Amino acid sequence: MMDDPRADGQAGDSRAGLCAACAHVRIVATDRGGRFYLCHLSVTDPRFPRYPTIPVLSCPGYRPPDPQP
Ligand code: SF4
């Protein structure tokens, strides 16, 4: 049951590749259940698209998220 991506949001996120767990991402959810991955580096660096094509498997801007307190 937990293998079903609809039952576990984390499994769905894994399809985004690195963006799903990057410090520079903002995940935008739509009312239709879709999600977009907005890359904040795109604001200052034209190498990065605003909405990267997922899955992103390799990215020079990737940074792991800051640890939770
Ligand atoms: S820096 Fe790379 S991995 Fe991070 S959100 Fe932007 S495109 Fe995705």
C-alpha cells in the first residue's frame, strides 16, 4: 500500500529527482492536485529555468535542505 504514490506524498516527490529535496526549490501545488517545482536560483542565474523539467537528475545548483531544528 505504501508503494502507491497517491498514498504517500514522498513517493510522488521522488519523481522530481533532486528538486524534490533542494534548498532552492519552492513546491507550488495546484488545485487539481498537480505540482510545480519553482527554482529560486532562476531569479539570479539564467542557467536555471524557473520551472525545471523534472526529473532533475543532475544539477550544479543543488543544495541539500538545511537540517530541521
Ligand atoms: S538548484 Fe537545481 S535541484 Fe535545486 S531547485 Fe533548482 S533546478 Fe532543482
